Amino acid sequence: MEELHVGVTKSRLPGTAILRLVGPLTLATQFELENILRQIPDADIILDVYESPYIDSAGLGTILAHWSHTRNRGGRFAMTGVTKRIQMLLELTRVNTVLPVFRTPDEAELAFAGQR
């Protein structure tokens, strides 16, 4: 059975959390990410997917739901560490046209800092 581990670290920016996914984000594993996101409801989120081999449509739905929630409350959300396989999913679904994506968490932090 697939497993997803979500590591949470504080960013250098106040009120920002970096979530690092290790494992696939799928229908079977999305609840792990959802549970973590519920524990930090008002944080700006940097979601690092570098160690996630793939994301299915349910996993992408979880990401988009939290991105939308974050935007609606005036927060910031970004993905980092996107591999070629995940980039293909983002392009096929055209999510890459709306979801902020950066190479590294450091780059996302710089962008967040510039938005203040």
C-alpha cells in the first residue's frame, strides 16, 4: 500500500509553513495531507513535492482546494520541487496557469517576502 509522509517545518517568514511530501499524493493518501493542513489553517503554505513521485487527480484536487481556501482568506500558497511527471499533470490540467510554482522553497519564500 502507498504511504505519504508530510513533514512540516517553519519558514523563515512568520506565519508560513513548508510542507514536504514524501511519497505519492493520491486518493489513498490525500487524507494525510488534509489532516496536516487542518492543523495549520491560517498559515501561508509552501508545498514541496520534490520527493513525491506522482500526484493523481484526487491529490491535485486536494492541492487546489487548499490553494483556493488560502487565497480566499488572503493568504499565500506555492508549490516547489515539481518534477517532470508532476509538471506534465499541471500542464495537462492547465493548473500551471494559476498555481504559483517555484523551483525551491527558498525561491517561494523570496516571492512571498516580496508580496508583503
